[in-house]
Amino acid sequence: MGGTTSKKKKKIKNCINWFEIPAINFQQSVDFYNNIFGIEMEKNFDGNYAMAFFPADNGIGGAIVAGPGSTPGDSGPLLYLNAGEDLNTVLHRVEPAGGRVVMPKTLINEESGHFAIFIDSEGNKLALHSKK
């Protein structure tokens, strides 16, 4: 009586479990990400929406989405995409694919690695991250 109860706080393994990058020109956006990451996204159309899925065996998944309410923008939350071993590989493909680099490869610190910020072909602001 009158004492405080100690509750264990539950830890979340990953704060993010899915992401969607909005597009107006769906195919242009899919081509952009296929080019910069050297991938082939699987596409799905359901009448109102078009989706192209980033390949992911384990971990966080995501997609390019076009349809009602999918409006590209350069403000709001900043999504960091995994650029693999060295983000320069992906970053050097951004401009030839129709995007724009707005912050070059920048060291966070030795432990965390590097990041860069870019605008994709649809006008979305995103970031890349790698350890090197």
C-alpha cells in the first residue's frame, strides 16, 4: 500500500518494420531505385495502387507506392536506406538516374559510419547509410 510498482519496459527490436516511398510517375521511380541499387523490384497493381517492393530477405521491407494519397515531398521524416558496404557505389548512381545529391558522403563517426542525402526522381528527400 502506498508503494510504487516497478514495471519492466518492453524493448522494441526495430522501431521501423515497413516503409513506403510515394511516387507520381511510378515507372520513373521504380527505374530510379532499380538503377541506383542495381536491383529489379517486383511490381504489383491492384486497381487503385501500384507498388514495387525493395528486395529484403530479413529485416525491414519497403516499397515504392503510387496511388491516392501518395504524394512525394522533400520535408517530413528522413528515411535512411542501407547503401551496403560503401555508399559511394549507390550515391554515384543518383544523378545519372535522375536524382540530385544534396549532401555528399559525410562521416558521422568511426563507429556509426557515413551518410549522404539525396532527392529522388520524384522529389522525395532520402538518405543513404553505410559503415564505410
